[in-house]
Amino acid sequence: MQPLPIAVKFDPERELQCQRLAAELGCEVVTADSDYPFLLVYSQEGLAIQQSGRGAPGPVLVDFSAGTANHRRKHGGGELIVKAVAGSKQQLPSVLDTTAGLGRDSFVLASRGYQLTLCERSPVIAAILEDGLERARLAADCELNEIVERMTLSRGNAIDYLRQLDEVNLPDVIVIDPMFPASKKSALVKKEMRAFHHLVGADSDSDQLLQQALAKARHRVVVKRPKKAEHLGGLKPNFAVEGKAIRFDIYSLRAFGK
């Protein structure tokens, strides 16, 4: 296995946590920034990915209790992802998020009552996502506790996860949000995307993931795309839900309730 391009920054107040995380990920614990462009850092806010060097942007972490996630929970009634997943109001469909990332879209769906399984194949991204979920479970916010209890993290490749599913456990809806190379036209890439591209790289198997999802979803597959991007794998969807910058392509397999 190729070593991860990241290390855990030593924290004397969390020495055991640092050692356990490094052992789990198979990476080093370092006391200084050293030569790693990114570090995993523990802080009062939680486990974060921090870019090294002078002028580096702030840390990337998962916090469902504040910021954008909290705003979307309380004020995001017209969320495109909810419209795309849809389903019966009497019995909301089960959802598999095959590219969980920082869990943002999944959190929105969970806040609307959907039950979700989140697949994340990057062990580093999965670690900060699990840390965010655990902090939300322990928060003094009963509503937030209930939301994250509807989110189950599965670490590993979503294609392998789908292949091993039997007929009884197939998800009603499968969501795919492929990551694409950063635009060369933009001089400043969002800090989250810099970290993701460094740790994960491009999703070279996203076409294969779509084919596997179409074979396993009960009712529909939803693919998140930049608004002007080509259809994933060149496969035209049945319809799409569009916003200003993104769209959700919907591949309808079977009507809900059937």
C-alpha cells in the first residue's frame, strides 16, 4: 500500500489519539510541519486537515452544528438534493451516498428524515467525517443528535460496497457526486478542493460507479454535476433538477411505491 501523503501533527494533550489515528491510517506522527504539505491536526473544534506553510488557509473539518451545515438545516427548504432524491412523503426512501466527502449533502437529506449510508474511500476524509459525526452525536442538541443517527458511515470503495449488496439490502436511491480536476482557469481553488485533490485525486472510476449504481438502485440514481458539464459516462438521464451552478441528473429506474 502506498503511504498516505499526509501526517498527524503531534498534540501533547491528545498523545494517545494522535498515535491511534496514525496507526489506523498508516502514517507518521510529526512534531513539526516537516515536508508534508498537509497535516491532520486535533483542535478544540475537532479533527481537521491543515495545509502547511505560511499563508495557508484555515483548517478543513466537519462541523454539523455551525456554519453552512447549520444554516442549510434550518433554512434550506428548497434544497436541490432533496428535490432530486424525492420519494414518497409517507415512506422516505433509503439513500446511499457513494461519494460522501464532508457529508454536506447527506446531512441535508438526513435533516429531512432520510436514512443514509455514506461511503467514503479516502481513509483521511473518512476520519474527519467520522470525527464530525461523533461530535454531533455528543452535542447538547437533541435535533442534531437525531439527524446524525440517520447517517451511517461505511469506509471503503463504493463500487465494492455495491457489489456485495444482496437483494434485501439494496438502497432505494443512490447518489453520486464525482470529483473532477480543478479548473485551470481559476487561480484560487477552494481550500477543501485543494485538500481533496491532494489526498484523493480525480475520480477515474466514476463511469464504472454509475454503471454499478444503475444495477443496484431500486428506484433512481442521482448524479451531481456542474451545470454545463457533460453527462457522466455520456449517459443521458431521464430528467434533471437544475440550479444556478449545479444540476442533479436523475436516472429513473422504477416509480416510488412500486
